[in-house]
Amino acid sequence: MGRPLRIEFEDGFYHITSRGNERKKIFLDDYDRKKFLEFLKEYHLKFRAVFHCFIMGVRP
């Protein structure tokens, strides 16, 4: 049995996370990070999405 459909609201706020399995890095290099930011820019322009960011546990 699949999970129930998400309820969507116009102008709603949604919580989205990006985390690697077993706390592994999700970006291997600067190219990966820049490509991810390009995707966010594309979604912002296409859907007028606004992104807020809070980063925890950043390790060098």
C-alpha cells in the first residue's frame, strides 16, 4: 500500500531536506553544488518559489 497523497496549498510553506545516506556528502565537488543551485534558480523562475536555508552540522 502506498502512502497517502500530500495535501498541497497555494502559497504554502513546505519543508524539504537534502541529506546523504549514512550522513555522507551529497555534493562531491563545486560542480555538483553549482548544478544544484542552477536547479533551484530554474524552479524559482518557473514556479516563483522562494527558498530559505538553514544549515546544521556543517563539517569541513
